[in-house]
Amino acid sequence: MTRTENCSFAGCGQTVVSSLEGEELCREHFISVCYTRLDRYAQIQHGRGMKDSETELIRRFVHECLRQTNEIEQDGRNLDPLERALLAHIIERASDLGRHLRRSPRKAASIAVSLCCDKLGAAWEEKTETVLLSRYGASLRCGHPAEPGETVEVVRSDTGQKAQARVAWQLPSGDEGVRIGVEFVGCDNFWGLDWAAVEEAR
């Protein structure tokens, strides 16, 4: 969504179109900051072993970068071909960085679940299915605007098992609405899989 404030970069009078890690940015500086941080975090990732705090910092940046970049790209106003190409490249690089930060392997599987959100004044519930599973969460199709940071309850249709989860990211998914990624809160191996075997099968 286009805003009326000016970019936080000194001397820049352009209109803010997005924010990233607390900085209010115009489109030009948003693209520049994304590339700078993607380069920095890629160097950290490929260097010495990362601390858990660094991994979480980069993971949060990836989620925020993907969400904000998609919003700008979907809005589409006044984007020239070069800017569209740069935004697409940022999405590609951030997605690749995110894949290397995964704490467990992924397994493609369609499991019927219900998602429930008790957000005050905007509660919703829907039946859907998973796309990818991980030990710590899943990606799912979702017809509601589940925002990163929100809490949802995941209920397995086959077993009735329930778990609280935090929405980690949301991305457009064509005619299917959106795809969301959730991370379970205080629940280990909700899917009941042998993850060592999944890892070996990769």
C-alpha cells in the first residue's frame, strides 16, 4: 500500500512504499536495502557456523522481505520493467536463502486440516490441506488473509489432533488464494513422521 510519508534515507524525498526491519523506504531504497542485506546474510550463512540467534534473525528478514516485496509487486503501480525484474530477483534470492535455513527437511504431503483463528473482531475458520510438511510446521493453502505473527489453531481431520501455530509468512498463490507457512508453538513432530528417514530419502 502506498503511503504519504517520505523515505527515511537522508536527503530522499520519495514517498514511502514499504518498511523493512523498522525502516520506512521508497521503492528505490527498498530494493537497495534488500540487496545489501541479502548479500550480508548470504556471507554470514556461507561463512562460519551460524548461531541460533543469527539464524532466527535471517529467517525473520526473509519472511518480511518476501512479504513486502510481494506486496509491492502485486500493487504494481508505476513499476517499470527493470524494477519488476529486480523485485522478482529479490524474491528468488530471499526464497533460496530461506531454503538453506530450514531446521528440518520438507516432505510434500496433502493432509486435510482445519485452520481456526480467534482474532478479535475478525475470527475465521476453514478446511484446507497441507502442501509441505516439516518437523516444526507446514505450508498450507489458505483462503483467508492470515497475517505473519498471528496465531492459528491447526486441527488434523484424520486424528483430531490440535496444535497452536504462528503464521510465519504469506505469499500469493494464483487462483488458489494464498499460501501460508506456520510454525508450531510448543509442539514437536505434530505429523508423526520419522524425520531421520525423510532426511535420508532426500
